Amino acid sequence: MSRYAQTRVKRRKALIIKDTHRGLWYEDGVMTRTLEAGRHKYPKKLSARWLFRRMPKIDVALVDMRERDLTIKGQEILTSDKVAIRVSIIVRFKVVDPTAAVHAVQDYEARIYSDVQLAARRSLASMSLEEILTNRNKLSEDILEDVKESAAGYGVEIGRADVKDLIFPGNLQAIMNQVLSAERMAEAQLIQARAKADVERIEAETLAESQRVMAATQAEEKRLIAQAEAEAQHIRTEAEVRDLREREQAAAAYSRHPALLRLLELETLRDLSHTATARLYLNFGPELKVDERET
């Protein structure tokens, strides 16, 4: 039985088992039943069951059913490219079958420890240093997949098996620091280049947009000017048409009423008489000479 997970209890009149534990009931070394949480009584010597025969020796082993962590520390393992690294792994587990956990193996916590240790060695031996550095989660997944099924065979459920620490040799650690520094510098330069490219792209898009807006504004301005000129020409044409119509109506009125034309001539002569430099030419017929005088 595990020295960590279960304990034998001293015999009393009754046994109380907490919700965090389960009990294995043994009679003369043979497990006869599993005790759930609660109060359980020991058999009495005067019971009819033991009246004509020897009362067996009763033992109860308590098994802790809570989830716990187990740390596998400082395992030095060679990778596929022959680099020695030290790895620490933390395993989270709990007992789901107390009978199997106690009977299938001598010490299930020690068994978990050795299973995880061997799984880590197998996984690391198949991976290069670069793969370990770039895909650390794969190592944890491989270990969990390797030990989960075997642990179920002795009543233990493995919840997680995570790589806690990776420790490299001193010279390799310095080289890795240099590599990490170079990667950070390269990443910073890449970020700066991307930022510069984004700024240039935004500036180009802004310039193109401003040019597009300016072209659209100029086109709209030309359209409005052309529209205004067309409207002005239309207004001038209508005014000329109205003027021609008015002249046509005046000519028709003068032809129908000659006196109106004579009156217009007299008004014109009156207006000219007020102008000192005006000249008037009168034609009295082809046989008469033209008399030119200033008025």
C-alpha cells in the first residue's frame, strides 16, 4: 500500500470516513468491500455471525481521493541531437479507483513518478533542441498521452503533465541568450519595418484620396461652371428672342399706324436737339442737295 496515499486506522467501535477519502475493508487480509464516506461500525464479538467461530481481524485502509500535484525534478535527458538538458515536470492526478490504486501496484505515486520520467525521456529523445524550444507544449502533450492510459490501469486519472522548467548547460545557456537577444532585435526591426511600411501605405492612401477628392471637386466645379454658362446663355437667348418679338410687334404696330412712327421720329429729334455735337442729315429727294448743318 502507498505510504503517501492511504493509512491504516486503529480499531474502535465505529469508523468515520470523510468525503475526501474512501476505505478498504479487510477481514483477515482479504478485502471484502469498499467503504464510502460516512459512519461505519465494527462487528461485535457477541454477534450471531461470530458465535461459533473465530472473529476475523479487521483492518481498514484509507485512500485519499483528492486531486494532488507531483513534481518530477531535475531529470537530465539527452535530446535527439545529443544535447543534455534538465527538465522538471509537474503532474496533476487523482485516484478514481481506490481498489486498483492499492492492489494493482505497490505504490501508485512512485509508479506515476517513474512512468512520467520514462515518458519524458522517450519524448525528449525523439525531439531536437530546436523543436523543444519552438514547441514546448508538444513535450507536455506527449508525456500526458504516454502516461494517461497506463495510469488508468491502476486506478489513477492524470489531469495534466506540464513541463515546468527546462535547464540547459552553461555554455548553451549563454548561446541561447545571444540567440534570444538576436531574435528580439530582429523582431523589433521587423516591427519597425512594418510600422514604416504601414505609415508609407497610409500616406500613399491619404495622398491618393486627397487627389481623388481634388479631382472630384474640380470636375464638380467645371460642371457647375458649364451649367451656369449654359443657363446664362439660355437666359441671353430668351432675352434676344423676347427683344426680337418686341421689335416685331413694334414694327407691326408702326406699319398699321404710321403716325406712331412719325411720333417716334419727332421724339428722336427732340432728344437729339439736347446734344450739342449731334448732326442731323435730311434727305429731301434725289433732285435736291443735302443740306448739312449743326443743331
